[in-house]
Amino acid sequence: MNRDVLTGSWRELRGKVKQRWGKLTDDDMTTIEGHLDRLIGALQQRYGYARQEAERQVDTFLESVHAKVEPEGSRGTSSAPRDPGN
């Protein structure tokens, strides 16, 4: 997931972000509003993370969310050619 996906999916991800980082307030969530840099800054402030650690936390979170929710249209498709002999 990249910055655009975070912004575009913020309504869906907001609850998951709040669940993952419970110290974030409703005001924090409103301020973040899908902006990656704002999320990283809020994590630094609320959790005392260094910027690099906050970025790592967000990257790990987005990867886990992306793995659970496949983009529409990608389910059941594969770019690998099928072997008709199997």
C-alpha cells in the first residue's frame, strides 16, 4: 500500500488504525485524515517512537492490512501461466 491508497481508504482503515494504536485520540484521527506523515507524527507524539520506528510500524501495519484485503479484481487471478499438463 502506498500513500494514495492510505488516503483513498482512510474511512475503511480508520477503525483498524485506532484498534492497532489505541493511544491515538479521535482528534488525532481527524487530524491524520489519511495522511501518512500525519499518522507517523501522531505515533511519534503518542508513543515516543523515533521517526524511523514510526515509519516501520506503519509499513508493517499497511502490509498486514493489504495482505488481508486484496484489491478488488485480483482474487483468483494469477499472472503465472498455467501448466496444462498438471
